Amino acid sequence: MDKIFLHDLRIDAILGIYEWERGATQTVSIDLEMETDVKRAAENDSVADTLNYKDVAKRLIDFVGASRFRLVETLAEAVARVVVTEFPVPSVRVSVAKPGAIEGSRDVGVTIERSRADYA
């Protein structure tokens, strides 16, 4: 199966367990690898025959921007659910990172893999 990816989608959101994190947005970074079949789109050179990654990005910008999760794990799970239940994607790998969350580290985060069967 083919994959369409989206790397480093940066979205401002409320995310964190500490009170100071709950009072202002911070930037989160999301990476997606979405399983899909691109053969027909490649043959026809038509966006109508593929997963429109711009639509996925716009949906996630709205969803994540309005979210108020405490854990990156919860946010990753919610993003995976949106992708596989709202788009023609049988499975997805989602990474969510909080840049600058730990001093001395570029970022921290989580990576999960989910399929439609996980949300049946």
C-alpha cells in the first residue's frame, strides 16, 4: 500500500498538564503517514482520484486548534480517529511533538499507528 505523508504541520493549541500550559497556546508539530492507493491518481493525474492532503491539513488545523487536551497521547489518538474516520485512509501513523517542551531537547512527543478497525 502507498502512503501520503504530511510532515511538521504546526498548529497552535492548548496542550499540557500544568496550569501555565493551560493559559496560552503553544505550537505542536504533527507528522502523518496515511495509507492509501495512489495508482489510479498517478495514472489519471487527477486529484479527484487521490487523498487530498490539503483537505486533511485544513481539518486538522481546525480540530487541533480548538482542542484542549492535556496529553500528547490523547491528541495523537484524536488526530488518528479524525483521519481514518473522515477520510479514505485505512490506516495512519501519527506523531505529535511539543517543540521546546524539555530543556536541552528539540522536542518530545509520541507516535501511534491506528486503522479503521480501531474505531469500529
